[in-house]
Amino acid sequence: MEALAIELEQSNEYRVLRRLQPKTEFEQSRGEKAFIGVVLDTETTGLDPMAEIIELGMIKFSYSPKTGHILKIVDRFNALQQPNSPIPPEITRLTNITDDIVAGCKIDPEAVQAFVADAKLVIAHNARFDRPLAERTWPTLADKNWACALVEIPWRENNFESRKLGHLLAEHGLFHSGHRASDDCEALLHLLSLPLGATDEPAFALLLQHARQTTVRIWAQGAHFSMKDMLKLRGYAWADGANGAIKAWWIDVAEQDLNSELAFLRAEVFLNPNFIPPMATITAKERHSARIIQPIKQGFAPAALSAFPNLA
């Protein structure tokens, strides 16, 4: 079959996708101390923030904090959980997980805690969705550093037309059995191990670099409705004020970009050279969490740029 695939490819008329073969070893350690990371994915009863988790997949791996290379898989975790309500038919069609399959199943919180205990970083492909659900279900995950492979890796800047997991794999000539937690974890870890674009650096190295940064969240609180298109075009997202959060357009920027973003708001949105919006510093401890970040309105001063010691 491989010979046929090669023949098709050599014709220049076909592209062949090969099934992803999960790996255990990625790179040889060069003697430096290795850290532990966890790739996490969930299957849920829906896309609502209050959806229930019906499957949890995790892969624990070692990595070089110096080079950002993934070294090897240390352990794998997969478990199912019965939700309080029946699984919607569209979720079953997508995942093949039925009410019968999860009947009586429960994910042991102590097992989850033990699995992630030594992890320096937890990674999801859509952490803004997975983290709030995961840390609400297993509070031990709220204390971890998190990173999002969907938004913290410059896929589009490296000529990937889509950031979806299946598309990213296809661009590398691969496919997998998607929409099951463990399969998606295997796919994501493989992608993180590969060089990004024309660089020799693995995608994980860039993700790790971003995770170490302190960013600043700015809420454009009080912006006039007519400014919404301008703010959206600039990358602001809307927060509806649920659960006591600030109801406003918001954006996260690197600390070095704070002054230019404030200048934009003062000159283009609020027409006030002295405007000071609510702001908060964000690290990997808080990033992508649904927990309310309390802004500091007066006397705000960003923390000094520095790498987090526990991420190295």
C-alpha cells in the first residue's frame, strides 16, 4: 500500500494522506533536566459553557525546557463519565459515544489529580473551552499553567489556512480518527513535535515561549456601540457580563504593546487622552480560565517581563 501511495504522489496529480501512527519517542534527551507537560482534550454534551464532560483524554509527556523539544510520552489517560442528562443525538453522531457506553461511568478525581500532579503545563487545542469545564469538574486543574495550541501558535502566519486539528494534520499529509479525546490528544502532541513552517523550531517551542509571557487584559468598558466593528477588527472579543464579569469588549496584549494599545483606545475609541481602562496582568495560571480576573483601575503597573521559573 505504501508503494502505491508513493507512486500516486510521484505523479504530481495526487496528494496522499497517511493515518497518524502514535509515537512514544520523539527526541533524544541531551542530558538537561526534563519537565512534564500534559495534552488534554474533552468530549462534552455540547458547546455551551455549562456542558458536561463525557470523556477525558490526557497524554503526559516530557520536554526540554531549554529547546522546547518534546522528548517522549510518559503516560496516557482516558476515561468516560455519565452525564446528568442524556447525550444529545448530534454529539453521539459526532463522537459515537452513546448513553449505554457511559452508563455507570465516573472519572475518578483522585486519578486525575495524580496524573497531572507533576505537570508544569497543560495544553488544549481550544483552552478557552476546555479549561473552564475541566477546572470546574476537577479543581486540581485550576492551579496549573495552561496554554492553547489553537491561538498561541502562529499557524496562519506560517501559511496554514485553518487552525482546526484535522486541517493541520492534513497539511502534514496525515489524518486521524477525530472527535474522541485520546485520538485528538495524540494528533495534537504529534503536531506540537513538528517544525513550524520554514523554521527548525517545533511548534511546541513557540507555544512554550508564549506561555511564559505575561500579557495584559484590557477592557474597553464604556465604548460606544458604534465602535464595535473597529474593536472587533482589531481583535477585541465581547464579554457579556455573565457571572459578575465586566461587560465590555476586551483584548489581551503583550506587555510591550500596552502603550500602543492604550494610545489607540484614547485616540480612536474614547477620544480622551487621559482615559485609563480596567486592566489586569495575566499569566499562564489564569489564561483561558473562566475565573473572574479583577481589574486594577488606578495605579496599574505591569509586572516586569520575566520567564516563569516553574516553566523554565
